[in-house]
Amino acid sequence: MKDLYYLANPYNGTDLQKQDRFEKCCQVTSYFIKNGVHFFSPVVHNHAMLEIVKGWTLEEYQTLIFPYDSTYLGKAKAMILL
């Protein structure tokens, strides 16, 4: 199995800042995947899901999403900071 890398970056801010950060993460994630690097970006995964599926509470996010993302981080060879 190939090594997995985890992309970490700031996300919170205004709606415009969140969208900009999401788009940058998509570009970086796409670049790595196209170059054969297994890559996970919680912003790419979570932003899209939370935009489409409304109604997540802060408690649900903290108890369900944080551990989910942490699993990927625990399996990653390294974290890349954007």
C-alpha cells in the first residue's frame, strides 16, 4: 500500500475565506493525486459534505468528524501544512 499524506490548513473565517481555502485545498489535493500520491484533505472532504448536507450540530461535528479525520491523520506518513 502506498503512503498516505494528510493536508492540514486553516479553514475557519468568513464564508468567502472558507470557500477560497476550500478551493486551494482542492487544487493541492488534485495535484498530489494526479502525481500518484495518496492524499487526504479534511477540508476537501468535509467542506463539500457540510455544504450539501445541512443540519450538523457543533456537537455532532466534534464527536463524529474530528475522530474520523484523526483516523486519517494517525495513518498518514506525514502531515503537509498549507
